Amino acid sequence: MLIGLSGYLTGYNGTFPFEKPGDKYNGTRYQGMRYFCTTLGALIMPMGFDTVYDLTRSHEAALLSAAYLIFDVGLLTLNQYILLDPILLFFMMGSVWGMVKISKCTAAGGSYTRRWWLWLLFTGTMLSCTISVKFVGLFVVLLVGLHTASELWLILGDLEQPIVETVKQLACRAIALILWPVLLYTIFFYIHLSVLNRSGNGDGFYSSAFQSRLIGNSLYNASMPRDVAYGALVTIKNHKTGGGYLHSHSHLYPKGSGARQQQITTYTHKDDNNIWLIKPYNQQAVPKGQLRLLRHGDLLRLEHLVTKRNLHSHSEPAPMTKKHLQVTGYGELGVGDANDVWRVLIVGGKANDTVHTVTSRLMFVHYLQSCVLTSSGKQLPKWGFEQQEVSCNLNIRDKNAQWNVEDNQHKLLPSVSFSIYAPGFFARFLESHAVMLQGNAGLKPKEGEVTSRPWQWPINYRGQFFSGSSYRIYLLGNPFIWWSNLVFLLLFISIFLCNAILQQRRAGLAARQAAAVEQSATQELCGCCPAESLPRPAAVAVLSEQSPQRMSLQAAAWLFIGWLLHYLPFWAMGRVLYFHHYFPALIFNSLLTGIMFNYIIRSLPRWLQHALLGSLLSALVYSFVLFSPLAYGMSGPLANEPNSTMHKLKWLSTWEF
């Protein structure tokens, strides 16, 4: 919606489809959308600088962290185009920036001030916007939630504050970081569903009731018979979320996939191959002029209107789900055999209940095989045009075996308006999320598309072509930045573990000293001396101080948690993954690198610190200059040819530029 708004405000008329990279714009006013995305991408760097400075109070750490973001050619490539990624990264960085500002205000005693409330509401807004762009925004929500819980735990442990203070802090943060983002998120979707209210080629993913609210859809302000009767021409939709229409076409199942009969599938788009004729089980047609309603428990046959074959099942296994039976189209001109007979049942229905359009949930039970017509949800191979498998499940309690009649045409039945069945906002809000989650989980790569796995991302194993024409753009991280990020990530883990062990040993020493002092005081002092007058062990005093080193290590720990939250979940995802999914995690790793570099050199002489920092910044700039053609465009031979200007920069054989 933000991209659309920026285009609308800068003269884009909505006609250019943006189908594939390299298409000619032919005067399309796309510049405003590109400026908008690039501006948000550019704002990540100053927010990163200020975030690291607030965490460490070190200009050097902040400068290096920002430089790691500025001179990465991968981030530059993502941020200069009309993509969701710069918007996602901006809101994610804004959420972390706000989280750190809240912590700073609270530590300075500024709780409940106008400034504190503004940062709370800002962070809540950023969280809502992040998860509104992509569902991976949930990861930064988890990070802010963990950080907030940690702060509340520390406030609870502060004995100088009453316990009511913890309750007040919890209530304020719940309002600003939970209720406010939820309200905003709901408002965003209200606007979305109000503006995007027209029919499109994705209508079939939604329920029949949802489609009745889409202008241009066959169900919008539709009038059709309320009851379903024999002789009706109908479309039958699977009732599960994202379920398609019962569909057939003239192609046969291939050898090795059951009987070589006509394919039956579900298809999420509307066409004439979704239309079926309802016939009595023992007649080719109802006598002319006779009206006979379809009722719960009736036996029927379904004839595919275009190919004149009947919906059929037999004892052959289904092509994908071998525990199910195969469903096919069988017969000639509507004449088949006894395996074409099905019993229609209304879910929750009783004898003589009439089947209704849209609202009746139906099950079709095979008369001879006693299995139920279902959509397994599995995608057929190329021979099935990657449509969804339809099978017959011997377990009649299958949740995916429920269907509804959507379109209904019958000359003898009066039509009624279906606007009364149109769902309200919250029903559409919930359904749209269910469809999005299911669609996201089921994303498959397109033919010839290069995908990747999470293990490849941190090591910069393979990039991603953005444009494969004579002027080439290739998404790849700056190898110097990415590989040094890994080094500092490993250094952080080592230093953090060593520091944790050292602190534990110091705590044990402090406890031992305290016990010794107490025992000595008991022996030497008279009973009138108060215990509070005893000297405090030096080790305890040291541990209670918040040194710059300790601040830096704590800051790096939170950024490491952010990296983990934005990287590890992808290992458990079954959907198709791409190289650009790593960039949110990359931002956390780059900020962590700046902090850890400053942590390591802090104890060195000042002149040496500046020399090392200058050398590293120079290396960043030089590596950016070397690899900048990947982002700004390459022409001429590919890098694997000796006469290419990029030949010496192809350090890994998997890089395809």
C-alpha cells in the first residue's frame, strides 16, 4: 500500500504491470516509487549509527557499524529498487532504534515523560508496520518483547523501587507495544480490504462468501437460486482455506499414476472447466419441466460439462497420496458405470434437508468404495499442470473433504440476492490471514529460478540475478563485509563465553570474601556494632559497576539474539527460500561487528585504535569500489571469461555474475 501510495502521489497511473525485470517503462512514472523505497533504505544507516552509539557510548563503534551497512553492495542493490525489502528493513531498524531509546529514557529516570511515551508509541508503530510488510516482521517483535521482559525483570529486582512501579511499567508497555500495534495492524487491513475491493485472478483462493464482496466477481451482487436441484449447472469449491474448484480437462493421467483416465483436480482460477451438471444416479436427465431438489443423502452423478465425462472413482491408488483412491473422469457423453455414483451429505444435515448454494457444506461419499471426495493439498507435477490433487479418502472424517456449491444455474428455480451472506470485516480479516499463511507456506520455485538454503547465506555462497540482460545487476554481498562479519560473530561467542565463566568465578570469589569478612567481624566486634557498618568486599563493588566493556558486551549480546531470531527460523521453513531473506539478519551482524571491533581495540593506545579503525574503513571503501558494478550494472563478457573486467573478482565458482 505504501508503494502504491507513493506511486499515486507522483503520477503513476497503475497500468504498468511490473511483470519481469528488463521490461521497458515506456514513459511510466515509476520514479516516485523508487525514490520512496530508496529513501527508506538510506535511513537505515543513520538509525543504525544512533542505535550503536546509544548502546555503547562509542562514536568509533557507531561509525564502523554504519560503514558496514553503507558499503555493502548487497544492501545497496536491494535498497535502490521498488521492492518490499527496503521498507521491511527500515521498519525493522526503526523498531530496534525505538527499543534502545526506550531503554535509554528509562535508565535516565525519564519514565512517563512525554519523550518516553513518544518513543514507546514510535516503537509500537514500527513493530506494527514491520509485521504488516512481511510476516518475518514477527522476529523483531520477538526481539523487542524479550528486551522489554528483561527490562521489566531488572525493574522488579530494584529494591529501591516499589513493586507498583513494575506494574505501571508493564501496563504502559502493554498499551504501547501490544494494544497500539494490534490496533494499527487492524486499521491497515481495514484500509487494505476497503481499497483492494475488486475481482482478480486470485479470487479462487478465497471462500465463496468472501468473493461476494469483490466488485466484478460473478458472486458480487449476484442473484442465483438459493436451492440446488437436479439438472443445475454448478461449480463446486473445496471448503478449506485456499481450496480450489473441482476441475477437469481433456488430459489423461500418465502411465504409472493409476488408470489412464481423465484427470480430476482442483484449480484456484475460474474457467468453464469448473462447471458440472448434477444428474440423478439412475437417469441421464430429469424429465423436462420437472423440478427435483437435491437433498441430504441423495445419490447423484456429476457430469463434467465440457468433456461429458462423469466424476468417477475406483480401487486404483491416487497418483500422489497412495493411501487414497484415484478420482477420474470416465464415460462417454455422460454414460459411465456404477463407479460414477456418489452420495451427497450435508455436514450437520438431516434427512430431507435441501442443499443450498454457498452456505451448505457438502461431502460426496462414493457409493461403492465408501470413500469421500477430498482435496489432498498436494501439487501435481507438470503433467497435471501443477494443479492440486483430488482423491477419494477411505477416512470419511477428512477435514479437507468438505465442499460447497458456488455458482448455480437452473431455469426453473427463482433467483435470490446473495448480498445477505457477504461476510463482515473481521471474518474477511481472519480469512485473508489464513489464505496468506497457507499460500506463503506453499510457495514453490518457478521453472529455472535460482533458490538457496540458509547455510549458504552467511558465507555469501551464491547471489541472485536481478537483471540478466546485456546490462546485468547481481545481488551479492560485499565479501569483505560478509566474511569479516562471520569472524566477529565467532569472536563474540568466544569472548562472551569466556567472560561468563570469568564472572561466575569472580562471583564465587566475592561470596567467599564476604563470608570471610562476616566471620572475622563476628569474632572481633562487639554485638552492638550494626552489620551495615561492615566494609563491602571489593569484588562485589566491581561487579556492580556498568563499565564500558560490560555495556559493549551486553549490547553485542542483544544484537546476537536479533541475528539468531532473524536467521535460525529459516532452517525450519519448508517454503522456497531466496538469498535476500538473510538481509535482516545481516543488519544485526553488521552492527555487532562494529561493537566487537571497538571492544577488542579499546585497551590499545589511542593512536593505534585510530590507525586500526582507519585501516578497516579504508578496506571497506576499497572492497565497495571493487564490487560496486554488481549493484550499479555490468556489461560485456561474464566474469568466467578471461577478458571480463570482473574476471579477477570471481572468488567463488558459485558466483554467477
